[in-house]
Amino acid sequence: MSIAASSPRKHTNHIRRTMNDRWAKIVAYVIVGLFGLVCLYPLLLTVTVSLTPERVIDRDGFRLIPAEFSLDTYTYIFAHSGERILRSYGVTTLVTVAGTFFSMLVTCMISYAISLREMKYRNVIAFICNFTTIFSAGLVPWYVVCRQWYGLANNILGLILPPLFSVWSMFLMRTYFRAISPSLYEAAKIDGAGHWTIFFRIALPLSVTALLTVGLMIALNYWNDWWHALMFVEDRNLFPLQYYLYQVVSNVNAVSSGRVPSGAAANLRLPAETVKMAVTIITIGPIIFLYPFIQRYFVQGIMTGAVKE
């Protein structure tokens, strides 16, 4: 009797747990979906505003579904700066690819070295790297050293070398390398492998998720960088995309606000607000198309990095 009575009770409890789990998933999906819409709304608004005539913006303000659509802003940008935008795209692509490659190489080599427990003074090296994130000599000495001593003025290297090494990325990669079993390194050493062979054939292949995660963040940093162009670059042919479009927006704002010599822009009405939105779409376009292909690796990397050994 007790066994027969307990079976329906267990079945009822199982149904309740199943229903609770189902409702928990539904609530979780709803919350995540609403949060996704909140995050997506600014992007959609930026796209629609960039496709809205300036006079409609002045009349109705920013709207997700405007009364009119127009490509005048994009026509204006590419008609006046199309060739230079393409050149800036090329500079930014070169800087991003080369900078990401060499940055990852340097970062991974240092991270691998200080992750080895048998390496002498590894804690000292880590402390020195971490010290630079807390204390620095200041902007002026850094500028003088980079521009006069290293000759980075009007040089493509001025956009690649200064942000080449990231201490935060180094410590993140060290966490991944420490997670690799030391027995693999020992087995490789028994077979006659040196540190270069271990680094390129064992450590890096076992850290693909980490490489993609850190590499994406470094690539985003290079892609969005305009500060180093402001500091070192005066040749317009070396302007990266972000800095060149920053100048376009500044010039449009200057003309629209009247901060230009008298008569230089008489009766000229430029699409100031829509230019800002169009410039945003132009700059983030490649990243938006790239991110979905490596999104799952990025999520795995973040989750793995959150687990300490």
C-alpha cells in the first residue's frame, strides 16, 4: 500500500518540478529577450535616424519609425569623402590586422612564460607589468618618447606599437595557460621538445577559445582607436577610419553652428545630426558582421576565464 501510494506522489512531484522548470525557462527567456530589445533599440534608432532627412529630425525629433526615409546623408558623406573613407578603411584594416597579430604574439609569449612555475622571477615580471597599470610617467613624457625617440610621428607604426601590449590581456591569457596540465609540458620535454615547440604546438592549440576572445577585444581596441592618430598622425593619407570620420563630424558641426569664417558657408545647411548617426553605422558595420561568427567562442572564453584553478 505504501509503495503504491508513493508512486502517484512521486509522479505528481515530478510533474510539478517539470512545470516549475518550464515556467522558470519561460521567465528567463522573457527577461533576456526584453534585455536584448533594450540593448538593440539604440542601434535600430541609430540606423533609422541616419536614414532620415535632417528637416524631419528638426521637426519630429528622433523616432524609431520616421515619417520619411532618405539616403541623402550617406550620399553627402561618400560624395565628398568617398575616396578618403576607402583609404581610411584600408589604413584601419591594416592597423587592426597587423596590430592584433603582433599584440597577440607578444601577449601570449609573455603570458606563457610567467605561467611556468619553474621560471625564475616570474612574479617580479608580473609585478612590473602590473605596476605600469597603476603608475605612469604621464602623457607628456610618453608623447616625447614615442614621437622623438621612437620616431612614430606620421608613421603607420605610431598606430600599431603604442597599444601593442595589454597587461590585462596578459593576465587573462596567463589564466588559460595555467589551466593546461603541466604533465603535457613534461611529456613534451621528455620527447625532446623545447619551449618554442611547446608554446606553438601545445599551449596555443589548447587555448583557441582564449585566443579568439582576447583577439576580438584587442581587434576592437585597434578598430576603434583614434587617439593615437590624434597624437602622432598629421598626414591625411594615414588617417584611420575613426579619426577621419571624427574630423568629418567636427567640420559639419562647425559649419552648421556658424563657427566658420564669414561667407565661407553662406546659406549652407548640412545634415549635422544624421551625419553623426551615419558615421556610427559606417564605423561599426564590419564589426557587426564579424561578431556573429565568433560569438560562441567569445562566450566560452568569458565563462572559462571566470573559473579559477
